[in-house]
Amino acid sequence: MSERLRLMCVHAHPDDESSKGAATMAKYVDAGHEVLVVSCTGGERGDILNPRLQDDVHILRDLAQVRRDEMARARDILGVRHSWLGFVDSGLPEGDPLPPLPDGCFALEPLEVTTEALVREVRRFRPHVMTTYDENGGYPHPDHIMCHDVSMAAFDAAGDAGRFPDAGAPWQPLKIYYNQTFNRARITAFDRALVELGEESPYAEWLERWDRQGIADRVVTTRVPCAEWFDRRDAALLAHATQVDPEGNFFRVSREVQQRVWPVEEYEAAASYVPIAEGEDDLFAGLPTEVAEADAMATSDGLRLVHDTRAERAA
């Protein structure tokens, strides 16, 4: 096990890890930290979003294996470890009314089943910090919402010896964050940057839609400076070739402009056993710098949450 602090990033599908927090992960890997990406599903029901590959017979014949191969390339680019949780992609239902989700998919699995699977990974890897999605899933894909539910349930259960006793020795992650990559402030900055360059911006439509739908801004607690790792982030995302259009909106703002106008990746602290400082710029902030001390804290009795947005939202 690494002598540095450990980070677990839980995602719904392969490719999600490369569009949400990838530069942060690469930064921590280069600093010597251990980083594990957990993919809850294999992305088997994903659409082929790259127009250049939509008629590729190999991809059409075996999308599940193609997506595994893409994930392996992204893993190697980022330098992270990776684990498949083993559930089946639910697909994104479309239509009015929406069709039922397919039998046996991730979003329909009992929460106790998905939670035990993730608790096993938590107790095996022993992360000090976790990341996942907020209660809206980042966007309302059923797998993203289930990813939130199972991540928070596992965060709560992993340190409890009475929960899932056959899933390994108890281990309590000390913090869990929500990815907040696609927030209004960032998208507004990109929109303005393109307009100032005299280029057409696709982001005005996003902002107008958010206004029409009354989508409230999330609270960003943590901004990790990671512009130097944007090249690794982009390379990892492009490794998921079936899921990314190289000419699409994600790449409309040049890397140089992104590094200038928005050189951070952002997170919302969801729950923590240590205080969350104002202006936090490190997911490991507030934890003991010595791994042995952090490990002792994660296995100690009497830990109490000092930050919990779930309780704040309920209030």
C-alpha cells in the first residue's frame, strides 16, 4: 500500500472519470498519492457519440469490450489504478413517457447489493478521501443518481463493523466530495472567453437552459489548481474514442485559454470528519500529513462528522 494518502473516485461509466476530475487525479498521482477509479458499470448501453465511429463494425459488434479497452488506455494515461464494480449499464431512457429501465441494470439493483460491492472496494483500498456525484447525479442519468446513492451509502457503512461483516475490516473514509465540473461560473467563463475571441459559443444555450429550468448554483468548497495536467486530462478523455467527438463542445475552448481563465477543478464537500476550511485547494486538506496518523484516524472509534451537506439540506 502507498505511503501517501489515498483517493478513491467513484464513477458511473468508463469515460466519466476523464471528464470529471481527471487533472486532479493526475496531479495527485504525480505527487505520489495512490488513486483508484471505480467504474460502477461497463458502459455497455452507451451511445457511440463520435460520428466518425458510428458505423465501425468492430465497435457495433462488441461495444462492451471496446469500452473496456478504452478505459485501460485512459487508466494508463492518468496513472491511476482501476476497478470494475461489475454492474450493468442502465442506458439513458428517452421518450415521453420514458420507457422502463431494463431488467438487471445498475439503477434497479437493490441499494444493499450495490453498497456491499462498493464497501468491499473501500475496505480493500482504504481511501482517506472519496469523490462521487451530487444527489442529482450531475445530470439525471439513472446510473449517475445510483452512483451518488451507493457512494454515500458506502461512505456511511464502510467504517461500521456491524455492516457487511463479510466485506472486509472496517475502514472509514474521512471525506467525500461531489464533482462540480460543469458549474455555471466555469461555463460562463468559457462563454465569455469565446465571445472575446470573436468565436461562436455553444455555451450560451446551456446558460439559457439553466435559467429557464431554474437550476440553482451548487456550493463549491474546493478548487484544486491543476492546469499543468489538462493535457493528461484531455488525452485520457480522447482515449474514450467512442464517447467523445474531438470536434465537439468539450474541446471548443483551447487548452491554453482554459488554463488561463479556469485553471482549477472544483468540488463540493459533502461529508467530512475534519473541518472544511474556507478557500480549500486540496482534497486532502485537514487530514494528517503522515499516512500512519491518517490510517489510525480512519480506524478509530468515536469519529464524528463535522461537515455534512445532507443534514444541511434536510434542515
